[in-house]
Amino acid sequence: MPTLPWTVPNPPPQHGTAFVMASRFEVRTLKDVPRFFLRSLAAWRQVRTAPGAYGASLIAQPSRRVFYTLSAWRDRDTLYAYAKSEPHRGIVTSLRSTMRDSTFTFWEVDVATLPITWDDAKRRLAEQARTDVAGGA
């Protein structure tokens, strides 16, 4: 399971909060995995220079066709500014047709608790997926 470890593009302040996002993506077929992975690396490079990014990590499970992202930001606006900028915006658009499923969850933490653990992020993603299914039923 390839994992890109928690990387800190911009050190957070000593006090305050961070806005956290975790995501889980599942691509439709195994043939979609290399394309998704390569595009994920381009987005990863962008995060490493993004203003307001306090940290990020990525897990790829190619044989399962699943990818996870985890990131912490100064606030919601800096996350959304990153998401709307290139190359991230173009990557999202280009990969939409390959997606089978995706889940996103957001929360705030005290910066002293960074980095976020993958156990916490995956637990929150599972809770969000259950909420999404219940809401869509």
C-alpha cells in the first residue's frame, strides 16, 4: 500500500485551529488506477506549495482501486482556493468519468493535534459514508 507520509508545506501557528478534509475515492476499473494515481501525484505536488496548507498525506490501494487523501488547512477558504485552482480543478474534471464512488468529510481541530492520524480520518470517512447512504435512501 503506497503511502505518501504527512508533509508540512506551511508550519501551522502555535495556537489556533485547522480545517481538515479527508477523502476516499474509488475508481471504476483497474485500468483507471494508473491514470488516477498519476493525476493524484500532480495534485500532491500542488498541495506541497499551496498557501495555507498545514499538512497532507495520501494512501493508494491500487489493487482495491481506492485512494485516500488527508489534509489540514488554515481555514475553509484556503482549502477551497486550492481546490478551485489549477492543476487541481482540471484534474478533478478529467477524472470524473473514472470515479465509481467518493466520500468527503470535514472537521476542525486544534493545531496542536496535527498531524491527524489515518485511523481518525478513516473512522470519520466511514461515518460520513454511512450518513451519505442513509441520506440518499
